[in-house]
Amino acid sequence: MRYLLASAALIISAPVLAQQDLSKVEIKAEQIAPGVAVLFGAGGNIGVSYGEDGTVLIDDQFAPLTGKIQAAVAALGAQPVKFLVNTHWHYDHTGGNENLGKAGAVIMAHDNVRVRMAAGQGNQKPSAKAALPVVTYADGLKLHLNGEEVRVIHMPAGHTDGDSIVHWTKSNVIHMGDLFFLRMSFPFVDASSGGHVRGVISAADKALAIADDQTTIIPGHGEVATKADLQQYRDMIAQIVAKVEASIKAGKTLEQVKAERPADGYGVKADGFITADRFVETVYNMVK
């Protein structure tokens, strides 16, 4: 099917590497709670948890940025990275794994992240041993560090089949990985990595059940968000799916469904890397 690509990296990582000089990327930090920050650069947003027990990094962007990321962590007053959690396997979120693993970080992720990284797929080559998660889990794990419980929770078959969200229970922060993009693109559902659009909706529902109106939510890409932002994202996906399903039941072809423009009017960036037409095509092929 046309909506499948040989590799998720072809969609997210390759355009960044082709169009952006990573030597010019600046890593910018935003403090969102005591001991919790987010780093913006190129690739997926990075969560940072730090304090007397050590520094935990959530995702790590691209390998050439590792030094800048380490400098940004130090500028927060944090110790060098001791633990690293990957929200999924795409290399705009795991590209720094090898560097950080060699520097002594303990890498953790869902079982399927290690499997996919070790095997490689399409544009994403098999990862070096030092880049692979050394602690893996089926359902999740808890980190008792820096005065709070950090819960890492697997979300099945959403963006990929290895997605996790990370919940700082005391600081009331949730990192969604690529299960959530804030207005800069329509959802990327990587079917070639076991993802499914219904799983993205389910993951949003589970995160919304955890969150309250004061929760800070870190999307995989885009600015720091709120529970209301995530609710709007979830509702947008569910509404588009419902519209496409109704059109399919009416016997309409993919081109006819696209012509109806079921994804219009949601305030998503028109030239994002997943366009409205591409997302509608993904949904059509998944629910038909």
C-alpha cells in the first residue's frame, strides 16, 4: 500500500538530515517543573529528570547532537546522563543512544524497541550494541529517583508497536513521544513498525485518564502542551476516523474520500511532514 514506507526514518529523520545542518542546531531548554525540563533541537523532544539521584533522559535526537545535549543538561545544573528511556525506536529519538551508552548511560525501552533497533529496517540500519536498550519491559517500569516515582508505560500498537509514555507522578508531567504531535503535523502512524491509528486514540485516552487540568504534556514534536491540547488531538483523530469510516461504508474510493477533505479545519500545519491527504490515506487503508 502506498501509505507504507520501507522505514519510518525516511519520513521523519531523512528530511531533517537532508535539509538541516545539524552543526548549526541549538539545543534549547525549558524548565517545566523543579527537576524536570524539556530540550528542543532537531528530532524528537527530549525530557530531562534530574536531581541528587542522577539524570534521566527521555529520548536523545541525532548522534551529532549528543555533545550539545550533554552541554544543555549540564547547564541545567544536572549530573551527566545516568539513565536513558526511549519512547520508541525511530532514530530521531534514538540517534544518540550509542554515544550515551558508551558514556555509561543505562538504556531502557519496550521489548520491541530493542528488537527493531537490532534488526534495522529500511533507511534505519541495525544499531550498534552500545545503542541497544539493556533493560527492556513488556508493560512498563517505575523509576524511584530524585524524590518522585517516574512511571514508564507501554502503549500498544499506536505510533509503533513499541511506544511508551513517561509520567512524572509528583511533578505532574507526561512525555507522550510520537503518540502526540502538537499542531505541526497530522499523526504519523508507522504501520511498517506495527502502528495503528486506533492505538493512537487509545494511548491518548489512557494519558488523558492520568492527566488533570494542571498536567504539563510533552509531545514528541511541537511545543509543550496541556491536557486540553491532547484532548483536541485525540478528538481530531477520532473524528477523522469516523468520517473516513462513514465514507467507506457509503462505497467511496480513497480518491473520493480525499476529495471530501475530512481532515480540514483542525488547525494543523498544512505543510507538516504528514499532510492531511497522507493521513487520510493512512486511515482509509487501516479501517477499510
